[in-house]
Amino acid sequence: MEEQYNNEQNNIPEFQSRLDLTKLKEGVERVKTEIRKVIVGQDSMVEHLLVALLSNGHVLIEGVPGVAKTITAKLLAKTVAVDFSRIQFTPDLMPSDILGTSIFNVKTSEFEFKKGPIFSNFVLIDEINRSPAKTQAALFEVMEEHQITMDSHLYKMNLPFFVIATQNPIEQEGTYRLPEAQLDRFLFKIKVDYPNLEEEISIIKKQHELKSEDKIAEVNAVLSGEELIAFQQQIKQIIVEPHLMEYIAKIVVNTRENPFLYLGASPRASLALLVAAKGFAGINGRDFVTPEDIKFAAIAVLRHRIIVSPEREMEGLTTEEIINQILDGIEIPR
């Protein structure tokens, strides 16, 4: 799917852009260049992370240990000159450990709110499924509305605000499955696979050649927070024709009517597919969305929002296969 998408982007003829996306595209390339100083391969993960960041969404990365989930998230944060915090989810973590807590000040005889690590621009949550439901639920409001309510007071997040969460799909002991309401807060669920042989060799060589023990020290900030916010505003202005909006709706509605699925996607999935398609168009320097943008975004947007029926799951059918079947069964608008 990715290789086909890249080929189709190369075949799109030159056009006169109605939005000047030159700086956005150059900024994306600078970020990719910095990340490639350390990371070999994983181009799809990096591209999806950038699209989510530009689309003002959040990302859940799933993969076995050692496939560069955490380091890629840290490197992406390093390329933007904003605040970064990392939260390690554990079974004993409490909501107040994330959001903050009110502490009584003896001098003023008043309670003062001490902000937690969630109050940052880039937040990396390691092993999000390690904490119980009440701690996971603490993220509902802040991820959706960029604010938290504590002791009847409202606290707004500083923008940009971007959450990257990771989880290991193999080890299930001592974990707590994310509920559908929590999964729905993520724009993308990215699955990270092992590198191929050539990439594995390149990883070994790059590690051998790195002079600094600190890999992250090799990466520099190439974007400011203000530039990122400006790029996010440009992504919102990308043009989507009405027939493409109808195409998005048909894809999502089909998940609700599909006999292989126990749970279909909600209207939030339609909106997510819309903003993700705009993001893919933007990083490719286009001010308009194509059907290929929508198709390429569909798997990462939908895979965590649908549930395969038990019968089909026992047969080995995956969400990705069903999504591809749905995409193949709907006529592509031109």
C-alpha cells in the first residue's frame, strides 16, 4: 500500500498551488533528515507521526520491544523547539501523577495546583496499557479538548499539544486493555514491524559509526512551536471536494454494515480520516486531497476503531484485511 501510494504521488502532474505549502514541505523534509541521522527505515512510522502532528491528532504506536518506537518519538520531539515530557505508565500510577494535584500552602492558607507532566507540548507515554482504567481515563479530557478540569478549575494546555503512546502487543501479563473510548482519542494506531535484512545491516553500521554515546545529541531542533502551529493552520485550509467527503462517508458507513465486523467506526473516524487525508496531501506539497490520500490514511485511522467478529477472528481475519476489502469494494471517485 505504501509503495503504491508513493508511486501515485510521483505520477501526479505539476499544478499551481492555491496555498503556499513550500515552507511546510521544507520543514517536513528537515525533520525527516534529522530523524534519519539516528533511525534507519521506519519511514512509514515517521510519516504517520508527522501527519498526526500537523493534523493536531495523537498517535498510538504498537510494536515489540526494540523496534525504535520510543526513540523515534523522542527524536521527533527534539526536532521541534518545544517542551517535552515522558511518562512511564506502571500499575501503581495514579491520575494525580499525570495531571497534577492541589497542595495546601501553609503561608497563604490556600491550596495551590502543582501541574503534572501532562502539561507539556510533546508528551510521550511509554507502555500506556500498563496502568489501570482510572489512570487511562485521566487522559480522556486532555487528549480530546486540550484541557483538564481539577477541583472545579479549568486548565488549558499550551499549544502545540501532541501525545504519543506506545504499547507492546505481545506481553499481556500485568497490562490493562485500552477501552474503545480511549482508543478513539488517537488519530492513528501505527503498527511497527521488524526491519528487513538491509535495514538491519544499516542499523548495525550506523550504531558502529556513531561517535557520541547519546544518539539524541546528534539531532537538532529545526522547527519552532510557532512554525508548527502555522503549519497546522495551513493543513486545515487544504481543499477537499464534496465527492471525496462522500467517499470518506461511504468507507466509514461500510464498516458499520460489514458482516465481518462486530463494531464499526463512529463519526469521529470520518473526521479523523478527513484531517489525516489533508495531512498526507500537505506533506506532499498539495493543497488538495486525492482519493489515494484517503486510502493510504484509512488503515491507520480505522484499525483501532473497529472490532472483528469473534467467528472471523478465529478464522484469522484481521482488521487490516477487512479495511482493504472495504476499500477495494468502493468505487474510487475521480
